Amino acid sequence: MAFFPLNGQYETTDISHSYNLPGQASGVELAPGPDGSAGGSYQFSGNLSSFIYFPNNGGLDTRYSMTFLAWIYHEQTEGPIFYYDGPESGIWFKLTKESRFRARLRSSNFTYMEAASSEILEPKTWHFVGATCNYFSGEFILWINGSINKKKVIDSPSELATQQSVIMGSVPDKAEKYKGRISCVQLYDRALTELEIEDAKQSCFTVGEFIFSNHF
């Protein structure tokens, strides 16, 4: 559905086959990436003017099952990593003030479905975080560095609230502002397996350069 490298080579361009519109960046700057490469991520400063806005023309609407993946390097501030924003907030993935990765699911009519938080993540360290939601089985899983961290089963899965545009870093009129780096954001319209998530983790970089993987 989407593959945003968020690095110096591709900036905010989507290099998946969906060709989503590029993100509109404000108050961010390039920083070292997960593999130490220069310009391998974007640094968010932790204020309302530091964000990336991604228009959603339908390419970010997974509707039913989904997988979200990203590399993050946080600095102990609460804020959104990938937030479907609008008059009613949809699904979001964020870092809490306790340094936990948290995902909240809502149905397409914005009814609350489920939420889960990971174990505490060490700050100023790169982590590969992710969440999968399987519409058919109801499985809702948080992934940290390629392994299952938290697993739940949703009693009544429904269509997901992923129809809105996405904002990363800060949300207008909210106090939450992410401070840290984000790189290699991936979005799929199905729940990836553990092996596929490991492949996605490794496909983000090699020898300091981003490489797009056609595995999926």
C-alpha cells in the first residue's frame, strides 16, 4: 500500500506500486538512519510545527486487514508516529510518555475497537516497531524488532478507520508532539507473517543505502 523511505535519497516519496502522493514536510530535517547512514531518517523536533502530512487519495486506506511498520528512535516525548487524522480521529500508532509503542484501532465509523501498548522501549535507540490486524482471525499483534510483543483477539473485527489523511510527528490542537527520528515507514493491506516482517525489516537498508523490496 505504501513505502516511505524517509531518507535523503527518496525524501517523503512513496516508492511502492501504489504511488501515493508525497508527504508535505514541515520543521523536520534529515538525520542518521537505523544503520548509521547519513540522511537515513527524518528528525522531528518535538513541537507542533514539526510534522509530515500525507494526503490520502485512497492509497493509504487498508479498509480491513493491515500491517504498519516503521523504524523509530525516540527521545522520551509522547507523540504520533502515524496518525489517521480528521474531524474524527481514526487508527493511530504513537509513542507514549512512558516510552511504549501504542496502537489504537477504530472501525470505519470511528467506533473504538481495541488498543494495545508494548513493553517500555529504551530511548535514543533504534527500534523496528509494527502492528498487524487480521480481519478474518481477529488477531491484533504488536511487533518490536521483528518479534511478537503483545497479542490480542478482537471479538468483532470490522472495517478499519484508515480513510483519512495521515500526519506524523504532531497533531494540531493536541499536546502530543513526537521528538526523535522516523525511517522506513511501510503499510500493507494484510497482516504479514513473522517471516515477512523480518524480511521487511531487512529490506529497509543495505550497505547504508535504502533498497525497496519486491518480496510482497
